[in-house]
Amino acid sequence: MSATEFVAAQWTRATGAGVDPHEYRRVTEGFTSVADWGPSFHRTGHGYLQRAADAGSSRSAGEYLLVAARWFHLATLAPYAEAHRAAVEADHALSRALTVLEPGARRVSGEGFTGWLRGPADAPGIVIVVPGLDSAKEEFLDLVSALLARGLAVFAMDGPGQGVLAATTTFVPDYERVVGRAIDALGAARIGLVGLSLGGYFAARTAALEPRVAAAATVSGPFRLEWEELPAPVREIMARRAGGADAAHTFARQVDLAALAPRIAAPLLVVDGDQDVIPGVTNGKPLARLAPHGTYLSVPHGDHLLGNARPDWLPHLSDHIAHTLTGTPV
């Protein structure tokens, strides 16, 4: 894939993650190779760290740090020798930002997971946000904000092979055990679960096997994967995150929700973009059909993660989770 094609392909994902579209164009213009991506995004993150250091108020510093976290995370989306360092810096920038902006936010970590619990201590429920193949807790800050605005507490996590844990852990097939340990650590009886991209599979699997999940939603999540048909870049990313090509092949064969979907007792919203067509990936329509309380929301112009269609799904998803957890209109 050429640099121009890669930049175009990542456009809505990056802007959907909250970076300024004009700055995205400035940073990426003139790329001659995909190898330019990581260093340029990394440098942009450091520019925001400097702005935070020079800020005239702690509030401004915290806001700059949130932007830095986004750029550092996005630096990891292309092959890059310093990707782990960028992931660590994304994690550190988010931690510094929340320490300043939300003193009540709490870091919660355990075997196979780490993340930040945000929101009121007396919230009617906690929503766990699960990232996907190469995403991380720093990518979905706007989703977290939408859930927080509805009075919920939110735990955005990195799991095995994800975010800051990617360099020291690999994907696990039984992700529901990781979420179960996170629920234990959070001390919540009722949990909402939102999974994005491959995290949609993790979330649906967990909703089928973890009885404490009371509400669930997936965004661009796969129902099934066919390893032989997956594009080479997807197989390469999965191999890095799973611990090698053989492990990735084995993992991909296990991504099939046909048997688990009928066991999902919680109300489930499945969000897909009709323009999200990846060879080897079966999108979420069968999941919504097989889940006893599944609802399907298909956005005709939406792409993968629907960064180009946020008004068409983000408020609806946030309301679905809030209403299901609280039992009252939002």
C-alpha cells in the first residue's frame, strides 16, 4: 500500500479518534512512504507534550495531554520500530491528563488488563470499553465522554495484546476471563460492555459467557473470520499481536460467534457500516439476528469504526447502554 493510500485509509479512523482533521492533513502531507507515519505522529504527540508544559493553566495542560495521547496511539497503527514506546507515551499522557482533569479517576489494573475508571462513584452502572486488533483505550475517548455525559461510570481498558500491554502480552481466546477479572476489580454487579472492531467479538463473547453483563454493544465487530481470505496487512497485525503467524491463524479460526450468540441474554446493539467491507470478515448482522435481544443498526455510508458517521450511531449506542443499565429514559 502506498503512503497516499494508507493516509486516505486511516483518515476517518484518526479523525473519529478525535484528532483535528486540518492537523491530520498537515502532518501527513508529503509522506513518501508508510514508514513516515509513525515518526511523524510520534513527533506531533511530543509537540503537544511541549504545549502542555508551556500551558498557562492546569486545565489547558490536561487538554493538551489528551490530544498527545491520541497522536501517540495513532503512531502505532503503521509498522514502526518505536511503536511500543509510543504506546507507553500514550498511556502516560492519558494518565497525566486524567490526574489533572479528573482527580477522581482511578487506575485499575490486574492480570491481563489495565485502564482508567472514570465517572461518579454512585453511578448506576459501569461500562467497560474494549478495544480491538490494533486499537487501545486512548482511541475511544469521545465514546467514553458520551457515556460519562449520561451519568455512567466508564472503564476503558487495554487487554492482552492491546495498547500499553501489546509489547508484553498476546491475544487470548478466552477474553471473557480477562473482563471477568476486571469486573471483580471494579466491584460492580451490573456491567455494560462496548466492543469496537475485534473488541466487538471480545464483547459479544463475554456477554454470552459472563452473567454480570447487563447491556452490550458492538461497533464494526466481526461475527466470523476466515484467515485465508484476510488481507495481508490484517494478518500481519494479528501475527504481531497474537505472538506469531501460527498463533494468529489459530486465534482467527476461533473467531466465530454462531454458537455463542444465542447465549447472549443482555440487550445487544450491533452497529455496522455498510462501507466496511474487509475480505475474510463477516460483519455483525448474523450476531444481531441470533442474539435473543439483538438489534441491528446499519449505517449505509459508514466505514470501519464509522468515524465518518458518528452522529448516526454514537448517541444511539450511548442511549442504549444508559437506558438498559438504568431502566429509565435518558
